[in-house]
Amino acid sequence: MLIPLLLIPVIYVLIALTLSAIPPSVREARSLNFERLTGRETAQAPELQIFKARDGQAMSYAHYPADTRLKVILVHGSAYHGRYLAPLASHLSAAGIADVWVPNIRGHLGSGQRRGDIERIGQLEADMDDLIALIRQNDPEAQIVVGGHSSGGAFAMRYASGVGAGLVHGYFGLAPFLGPDAPTMPDTDSGWAHISLPRIIGLSMLNTVGIRVLNGLETIRFNLPERYRDGSETLGYSYRLMTNFALRPNFEADIAGLPERSIIMVGSKDEAVKAEAFPGLFKRLGKNAEVLDNLDHFAIVLDDSTMARLGAWLSAQSSHTN
């Protein structure tokens, strides 16, 4: 009886390793609507700047300056980088509503050692801490609002309700992806993200027993059509980047832990999330979510109606700080 008992952990690890050997692959499928990404966002984007994170790695970001104490950190979604957020960031800056900082998250264009990977889960929060420290070098009394689009909205939520809770003044999310177990998951697959569920299960099993050496394995691929690629995209994430650039498993706790000044906006025609599920979920958890008519997943960051609504909300937050 002793030998079988000793074999249990060996069998456990062997099962986990077997599952971890199965990589993700993109199947032929429709994807998100990228037609709104016309190129004007590239024309409005300033030259990238660099700051050094605490581990000495270079982190790239775009700065849209404005003479105001309200600082917005705007986080891009999965697979791309901050360039497509230029119209929104430019609007907020030019109107004097907010001084906007758009970081390229580690593992994306110009940030970190490797595209699609980070060194450890939790490193993205440390990078955000370092960016806020940089912002406050020039304005120690800066009021920080973090926000983001899609997966970037999820990570900004993770930060604002977690280790960054004492550093940020407010939060906004534009069609944030709340995870596969949330009621906001669409009934029909958008065709955008393709995971290896066996590999995720296997790596989760290994992490449970403290084995993290394989966390650099790729667990998710993104279906960006060839005609929209320019070489700056990041089409796959490792397990540790995928896990860190998302909400924690208890997504409701992340929502409930958001700052009092928080807002969610999602378009009624969003193909990546179920828009109608947001208001009820967030109301139940004491937060506010709004559905904007006739906007899809990318229109929510590019449409004038979003810019006006978000600008008004941010202006109200600024008035609270004066």
C-alpha cells in the first residue's frame, strides 16, 4: 500500500506535464471587427518614451500632456499596444481634461525582454507602481485614475482593486473582459482568443504544488487577420502573462474592491463581451456600468460619444480633487 501512495504525486505531476504539452492554436474562425482601426490612431500617436522599471528593464509609453493634476493611465487590450488608443488619449489631453499616460504593458511592443512573456505573475503590478512613481516625481499631489480597454480594462481593475488600491483615485473600464466564468461572456465565440485549455489546466496543477518552471509556455493565441498586422502586435501570451493581464479568479471580489469613483462603459453591439449583462452584475456589486448604443468592441474607444461621456466623467472626478 505504501508504494501506490508514494506514486500519487508522481502520477499527478505526469498528468500535469502531459496536459502542459498541448499548445494553443488558432482555428479558422471569424474575429473581431477591426474596420474602425483606420490608421488615424497612428497619425495621432506621439513618439514612444522609455522609463526603467525596478528590475532595470525598459518600459515604453506614450505621453499626452495636459496642465492638470488629474493623471490618467490608459491600458491597451490584448495582442496590440497603446497606439490605437491615441484618438481617445489625444482628446482627453487636448481638452485639458487629463494628462494621459499610455504604457505598453511588459511583454508588448518596446517593453520587457520578450514579446508575449514576463518573468513572474505580479510583475505587471510592479511596473504600474513604477509608472505611478515616475508620474509623481513631477507632481507629488497627482490624482491618478487608471483605466483600460478589453483585457487592459481587466488588468487596470485588478490593479485598482488590489495592490494599487491606495495609489489610485478612480477607475474606468471600456468593455473590460471579466473572464470566462463571468456572466458577461458572450454566448457566441468571437473568434478572437484561442486557448489551450489542457495546457492551462496542466500548468495550474503544477503551480498548485509550487512548480512554476513551465509558466513561460504559451497558453493563448490571438486571431488577428493578416491584413491588420504590421509586425508590432503580440499574437500569443505565456501562462504568466495571460494570468497577470487579467482579473483574479474571484472576479466579483475585484469588481467589489474598485474605488468608489469607478465607471464601466460597453457598447451594445460588442462582439467580445455580453453588453446587457454588465449593468446588473455591477449594480449588484455596488458599481456602475453603462451600455452605449450601437458601438462594438473597438468603437467603444474610438467613437465621439464615448469620448464625450468619459470626458464628462473624468471632469467630475477632477472637480472632486480641487
